[in-house]
Amino acid sequence: MNPRLDRIIPKVIAYGNSSLYLGKRAPKDKTHRWTIYVRSPYGEELSEWISKVVFELHESFSNHMREVTKAPYELTEVGWGEFEIRIHIHFVRNEEPPIVLYLPLKLFPPQDQPESTKVPMINEVCDEILFYRPRLSFAQNLLCCSPQRVRYSQQEWFLDTKFLPSQLASLHGAALKIDMDTRICGVTLQETEAQISQMGEEVAILEQMLTRAGIPLPPEPVFPPPPTPPLGDAGLLEGSAGGGTVPMERVE
């Protein structure tokens, strides 16, 4: 028996890439050395709950599916172009399905900043993974917060990218609301499907009775399309709300 823990466990990760310009003498197809990574912005040991990370590179790379099975979860390459990298994160014991993150690889600094051969540019995203009712054995790994054991090659250049407590509270509140709404919608959908199934069976019985009695079946009704809701002042459908995201802030 491996029961589930009746709670949501959040885990915060940072993922991104560093990029170092190799100078004017570098070959045209090897202008930058870049490293892509997955790390904990709080200095926790990710191998407690992550079993491996697979970096899916552009297909022009030989062996473009690169698997890293131990910390630090990073990969270094040399190239000249930017592209989107898929990051497949697998969890210990395979008790939760892997997730896929998307990162646009960035090699060049903003236009108002010169390229440096000494200081790498850092492109990083901070995100939170929510584990809903994980297995108890896996939950023990998630709740373990041992310090990071292995140093990352670009660690001295990492940004101090963290969620503020108010942002975490907002994310957790949104997750709980989504979970509750999903449960309600699931129950309502099951009830509706059961009613539709029952009505279908009753209609079939009535059609059989009419056919045996020699009474022609009535034509199927044709319903007019629903009217288009009016647009509000902001260009949104009235009664709807625009989406939003929780802003990121750097903690100095």
C-alpha cells in the first residue's frame, strides 16, 4: 500500500541558460558557449525528487536528446543560433508523470548592452510545480529540503530569482480554486452525462413503440444558432474577465 497525501506540495525551480561570447576569432558556427540548466533558487538538492532531466535540443545537433541523470542538471554546448529547448523533467520512482518546460535559448544580450567574453549573459525563468495528492513515498522526497550538494558550473553568475511570499500565496490560492472548480465541474459533468444517457434510452424506447404502432417518427428539431454576446468596453465579452499572470520580482 502506498497511500496518497491529501494536500498540495509546491516546489519552486529555476531554469534558464548562460551564454558567453567567444570573441571575434571564434568560428562563425561556434560564436557562443552556452549552458542550459535546471536548479533550485533556494539552494535545495533537486535529486531528492528529480530522477533525470532530458534536454531536447534542435534536431541539427547530433544526439539532440541529451539525458542528465544526476545533479547538477546542466548541459553545455557551443553554437551560433537561438532556438527553443524542451526540458523534460522526470521524477523519482516514476510515481508522477514527467513534465515538459519550454525555454527560448538566448545567446545575445539586449541591444543596448555589449557582448562580453568574460561575463556570461543569464537568461532565467522561475516557476512553481504543484504536486496534488502525491503518493506518500514521493511526498517524503518532496518535503526533504537538504542543501545542494554539487556546484553548478555557472553558479557564481546566477540571478537571485525568487518568488516573493505574496506571489506564492497568490499561486497557492489560485491552485486551490482551480482544484475545487475542477472537482465541481467533474461532478456536474458526470451527472449531466448520466441524464443524457437516460434520456437517450427513453427516446429509443419511445421510437420503438411508435414504429411498432405504425406511427411515423417526428422530424428532428432544428435549433437556431445562439446569439453572439455583446462586447464590453474593453473588447471582452460581457461577464468574462481578462487573464493575468503573477509578476516576477527580483529579491535584492
